[in-house]
Amino acid sequence: MPRTNDARKTRGDRRTPRPPSAAAPRCPHHPICVGCPWVDRAYGAQLAEKHERLRAALAEEGGLGRFRLADPSGSPHRFGYRNHAKLVFRSRRAGAKRETLLGVYRPGTHSVLPADGCAVHDRLLQPFLQDLRRLVEEQEIPIFDERRRAGDLRYALARSSRHQGAIHLTLVSARDRPPWLGSLVRTLRRRHPTLQSAFLCTNPTPGNALLSRDIRGLFGPPALLERLGDLVFESRPDAFLQANPDVAANLYRAAKRALKLPARARILDVYCGVGAIGLTVQRPGDRLLGVEAAPSAVACARRNARRTRSRDSRFVSGSADAVRRIAEQNGMGSPDVVLVNPPRKGLGLGVVKQLVELRPSQVLYVSCDPSTLARDLGALVARGYRLDRVQAFDMLPQTPHVEALAVLERRDVTRPR
């Protein structure tokens, strides 16, 4: 395959599907809401800008050699794609009455902008969130006031599953067992049969952290099931799963196609979350080790391994900062491939050095930030890896967010003809 240097020229993937052309739906929060700053842009222009942002970040890093920057992979749905909402409650005076807001923070402030009717939320979530806000207002539930440190209700986290046609709701309160909780949840269950489970998270601490470790179920099963491609995965309120199931499935399929694995391969999945990437790429006979810091996500990954009938997989709780020691302790001291899906801050030099010491033949890097991706790719290339391919995936249409998949190979590995 011909290679091109990203800093000078790119060669596109001709098989990229044509972007959807449907007109933007009417959003009750436009143009005030800041959640979708690109909502007025044509979708093709959005993809082109994300491609350019990725290209510019890689070019600025320099020293990455010749590689292929494929055309971006678009989202099948421009609106109604987002399977979870994380919204903040706020109370404000409107004339002689008080009204309840359910929305997002204005950037750089704690001023709240309404977002309960957001057009990018899954269609199951939109009417549910609007009714939740109305009920909280009608029942005069005390909203938490950051300045006075008074009141109860702080946040609502709602997740949906197309696979199940279900909603899971987590309410975050500054007070444990608030007296209004039972009435609110009973009314929501009666009005919305799609509400499968509800949870209460007690979080009285100051700051912007939405969740604490104190999460208890109020009713219903603890896990929500979603289909990504051919497999079904579970997640819980404090376990990460990608917000756009269609694009996540496309990204994981692309990762699987990019692998060049021997029979009975050894796969190390770092920042594995609920195990979705590793279990997608694992074949019969392959051995999989997943490493994840969040114990709740590790518990989900173990159940997902049983659900997908993975015969040789293990998921352990641990920090990526100790990945080499964890891998060696679990018999994965020499993996054939390493999968990484770090948070926005990326891997950092310490983790990169440990991965290089494990000497995998391939590294597949899933990134949510082009600048930290470029930095980490530069560190890997400087330590004996060759960047083969990078591609953007539009996980969050209408926003500047860029998700990307990068594929690297160790230079001393003989490539098949």
C-alpha cells in the first residue's frame, strides 16, 4: 500500500460512505445551547474540518514518517445518536415563581443552559428528560445550590439502549435517602414503561465530579445491555461505553481488520473499559488480558466475556502506569498486539516506555484527542515503531470532537507480502 506523509499530502479511503444529507431537526435550545456548536454546518463540512484537525495535529508533531491518513468515517445518524445524557439541575427565579433547568454548564462558568430537549440525544431519552424536568419542578424538589451548600438534587445521568428499548436513570443527590425520591421514581415508572432501572448516587462533596462511589440501585437490573456490531455488552452507571453505538461498532470493526495476528495470538487491552474492543477483536484460540482502573468496568468486562463466550480472557483492575508489571504478572509479558484507548490526556511517556518494553508487533491506539494522540505517536515512532494508518471516526456529530484510530507496527517485524 502506498504511503503518504501526512504533513504534505493525504490519500483518502474511497470506500467511506456518503454522509447523510437530512436537514437538521428543530432543536428547542438552538442557538443558545453550547453543546452542539457545529449544528449549522453542513455535515460534509464537519467531516472535512475534523479530518483537517487530525491532519494538522499530526503534522505539527513531525517525525512520524510516511503513513496513510484515510478519509473520516461518518456517523449513520447526525441526530438522535447519543445514548447517554449527563445533565445538571439548576433552580432560578422566573417572575414570582421558581423554575427548574436541566442542562449543561456554559463553558468556563457554572451558569446552566437548558438541554433537556437536546436533538442529539437518543429518541428514547428526549421525551423522558423533558418529563423529568417538569416533574422535578411540579413536585418542588429542592435543587442543590452550590453557593449556599443547600438543597438536594444535583445531576441526572440517563442512558438508553436501542438493543433493549430501555432507559437507566441515575439521580445524584447531596443528601442520602431524600424524602422526595420515592414519589418521583414511582411517577416516572408509571409514565415511562421504558424506564428499566433507576439508581441514587449520594454526592455531597464540592467540585465538578458528577458521581461518587456511593451508588445504589432503586429498582431494576444493575446493567444496561447494548449491541455493538455482532456482540452485546453490558455497562453500569459508572462504567464507560461509547456514546454513539453505530460509530463505535464501525471503529471496532476497523480495528479488527487492521490486526495482523498469528494463530493463538496474545492480546493486551489497556484502558479496556467494559472490554468491548478486546472482545471484538479476539478470535477463537486468542488469549486476551484487559487492564482497567475502574473496578465497576472490570466487573462488567468479566460478565461481557462470559456473555460473548470468550474462552481465554482475563480482566484485572490496575493502573496503566503499572502496565508492564501487570502484564508480566498475568503471563502477558510478550503480547503480539497492544490495544490502548486512553482518556483525553493520552498515554504519556511513562506508559509509552512500558509498552515499548513489552515489544508488541502491533499497537492499535484509539484516541479522543488529536494533540495527545500525535504526541504519543511521536514517542512510539521514536522508539522503534512505524505509523501505518490513521483515520478519524465521527463519534459526536455537531461537535468539534475527533475520535481516531491509529495503527503502528514494530519496525523489525517482517511484513507479509
